[in-house]
Amino acid sequence: MTSARASLLSPWMAKALQVLVAWLALTVGAPLVLAQPEAPLEEEPAEAAAESPDEPPDGGTDEDVEPPPPSPEPRRDSRDKPPAEILFDQGLKDMLAGKYDTACPALAESFRLDPAPGALFTLAECEMGRGRLATAQTHYRDFLDRVERMTEEGKERQQQRVDVANEKLGELEGRVPTLTI
């Protein structure tokens, strides 16, 4: 981006534009993934090869032969994924690489598109790594509030994250300034 254009955009808008461009590159510019090739045919045993080619190996009729199993499902193309999942995957990849300035906006947009509790927890972790402690604290609290409203089964699935969120909130209590009026 040229400096003239960069001055027209706020830093937040510039990041949002980067996320949008990355998303477009993933969805539009992704190469086609072809179906996996079928497994090679097994060779016939020597005894079966010696029999007449017009007759099935067991002496039965052609109707007795079972149809071959269906071919394996083709791999999912990245264009089959919802945008929220693509953004989440990219954000997680960037976060694990320590690229928090691109990871957190991608994760935030992913959560906006699909407000899943796991995405919110991951966004909190990203903001913590980025050093935005008050934002991380807010996301951890929101995550815990969402989990409280879940079914017992949902709460059980999120228990490990709940434990981490509570631990991180405990760490943040003394580090994030508060204002009492």
C-alpha cells in the first residue's frame, strides 16, 4: 500500500483490509483439489488366472459378483469451508507462529462470523500473547459467561478451556488496572 493510501486508513482498517485480502486469496485463489485416485487393483491369484476368462473364478454367474466398493470421498477443497473456519485456521496458524498482529484480527472476524465459544477462547489467548491484557481479560470473561449458559454436555467439552481461562484471569487480576468510581 502506498503511503498516501496508508494515511487514509486507520491502523484497524488496514488490518481489516489485510484480513479480507488474505481471506479472498484463500477462497478465490485456492487451487482445485482433485479427488484422490482409486486404490490399485489387486492382482489375481495364479489359480484364478488359469481358469477361463469368460467364467467367474468361483464358477458362478456374473450376477453373483458384488459391485466394487464406492470410491473414497474426495478431499475437501478450501472453498468448501465456511469463511469463519478459513479465518480461524489462518488466525490460529499465525498465532502459533507468533504473528499476533495478523492472527488476532483474523480470529476476531472468525468469531464475528461464527460466535463459537472455542473461537472466543482462542481469540482471548491471541490477545494475551499480543500483550493486550484488558482485551484478553474481557474475552476470557465472555467465554466463561457463554459456557455457563451451555448444556452440561457442552460444559464438559469446554472444561479444559474453562480451567485455563480461570487461571489466566487469576494472573490478569493484578496486572490489568481497574478504575473504581
